[in-house]
Amino acid sequence: MFVWQFLSFAMLNLHGSASEHTPLQDPILERLAELELEEGMYALGTLAQEDYQDPVKVEAYLAEQDGQPWAILNYHKEWSSDMTPNLLRSLIMNLLIAFGLFWLFSKAAAQSKLTNVAIAVIIGLLAFAYHPYSQFIWFKAPDIWAHLIDSVVPFAVLGFLFPTAK
């Protein structure tokens, strides 16, 4: 799984559409720094949470916002090129997922390569449907197809690699 993530995000760059470059990045980042925005993720073009309680404000917002631009902003004040913590967290999570999946295979009554691959792919698809796809429905992440591939390929490989009793 860890190797697949490297292939998917780096070597094959399947998720490149989710982090496109804009030549406007410097003025945008400078302006965000000037605004002293707190770190966080923001849905731009929405109402403040408390305004959703007021039906009049919601109705006015819906009428005004239809057809207008919107954006998701994930803002961090400082860039760090040290990938070690992220790589370690990713490796640990991938190992936990693989061990959990292998544990499930060991408990399956009908053990064959095909059954293991099918179980693994179904688990990957369930995970895809629960998180990346449900996020895509609302936020239109451009790399949704890459997430689907990421939810099938490494899980199928793990299903194939698990030894069977037959």
C-alpha cells in the first residue's frame, strides 16, 4: 500500500489535478498573509454557521449565491519540506490497514485467491464510497478517479498476496 501511494501521488502523479499550479499563487498567498487568516480549512462563498439558523438569511444567500464562484481553501502559515513525519504516519497507517485486512482474510470461511481479492476490493470500494466519493459529491475534488484507482489497486494486490489454505 505504501509503495502504491508513492506511485499514485508521486511517480504516476494521478492526483496532480488536485494540486494545480496557478501563476497567481504569490499574490494570493501574500494577500492571505496580510489578512492574518488563521490556519484552517475554509469554504469560501458560504454563510457563517450561525446564519444557517435564520431562514431569511438562508433564502437570501441561496438567491444571491446561485451561479457565483466558490472555493475550498486549506490554509497553512508555514511550509515545511520535512516529509519524515508524514511518511512515517502513512507507513504506520498502511501497515495497520494491511494487518487488519490480513486478519479478516484469516477469519474468512471460504479462502481462495479470488475470494481474498474480492473481499479486499469490496473493502476498498466501501472506503472510497464513504470518504473520497462523499466528499466529491459536495466539493468536486478533481482527482476523484485517482482516489477510485487508489481504492481498488492496492487492496486487490493485498488480496492476491495473502496466502490461501487451498
